Amino acid sequence: MARLIAALIRHGDYQQQPDTPSAQQPYPLNSEGKVQALEAARGLRDLIRRNDWRLVAPIDSSRMLRAWQTAEIFAATLNDMIPSGLDIESFDDLAERGVGCAANLTTAQIESVLQRDPRFSTPPVNWKADSHYRLPLQGAESLLEAGERVAGHLLQTMAALPVDDNDRIKLFVGHGAAFRHAACHLGVLACDQLSQLSMHHCQPIMIEYVSGDHWRHVEGEWKVRPGDDEFTD
């Protein structure tokens, strides 16, 4: 049976505000991020050719500028692998974990907001990395809730691909934490691995959609997070 492979690609390095949960930051890739995307796209091109995979259009991307720019570099590098060209389609569902009305405030500012509101208790010390914790603010979600949203998009998209005799690969460009938690929902990662792993910028993690709710990791390395690593998307 032909294989269906989803390539999960974390955006490249970007102009990020310090000590600020980065989900909604509207800033572009920096020069290093552009290089990361180009090098990874070239590597993926070689991998697709070696495996004789058929690339599926479009690239699905988060709406954040850093993700769209990453997808644009991949599309330009892989464009001639599809006769009709490789375009990009953006989706809200591929966004990183949202912090709601606290978007783009620093960690200290968010904690100050919670301290001054008599309705809220003090958040846990590691609240940014706590998979289950959701800020008690309008529009906020937990990391696991964000992962469930992304997993739903992956499942719906891959299950809807038409039957084909060729092994195929489709690219999804988004954010590390949301992809990681999506992988947990899809059974690719165990829950106790979530705090230990991250994603390398632009380096694809390939997971195969087998059938129903069955997925498996087939290519690409997760990034092992040092114990003292500050959490970012």
C-alpha cells in the first residue's frame, strides 16, 4: 500500500522579543532563520528524491509571518518537483499555543496581571512549559489543547488525500510546541517525552499516516532539550 507521510517543519529562527511567550509575535525570520530554511529545504529535496516520494501541494502553514516565510523558502526550493508548482495555504489551526488577551506581554507582565486580579491564583513556576496549564485569561489555551487542534488538522488533511499508487509526502509548517503536542495526541510521542524534547528549526519530522488514528515516526530527529533549557515555541 502506498505511504502517506506528513513532514512537520518548525519555522526558522526569527526576530523574537525576549522573555515573551512567542505564539503571536508577528516578526519575520532573521538571517539565520532564512539560512536554516534554505538548507533544510535542500536536504528535504534530496530525501524526497532518494525515497521516490511524490510531493503533495499545497504546503500547509501557520499564519504567523515566520512560518509563512519558512514555507515560502521551502516552496521556492521544491517548486519544480510538482508540475503545477508548489503553493502555500495558511491555517489558523496550525498556530502555536495561544495565551489569549495576554498575547505579546512578557512573562513578568503576564504574572503581574494574574497577581492583580483577585479571581486568579498564582500560576505554577513552570507554567510556560506545563502541558496541561491554561492561563485563566480569555482566549488562552493549554499546550495540549493547541496540540489537539494541530493534530485534528493533520488527521483531517491526510485522511482526505485521494487514493494513489505512489508514496506521497505533504509539508506542514508551524511551531515546535504545538507540533510536539500534536504528536502526543497522534500516539507518536508519549506524554512523558513532551518535556524532554523540542524541534530543530526547519528540520522536518516525518510521521506516517497509516490508517484511522494510527501514525508512526519514520524520519527526522527530535531535539533533546537540556534540563535548564528555557521554554520557547
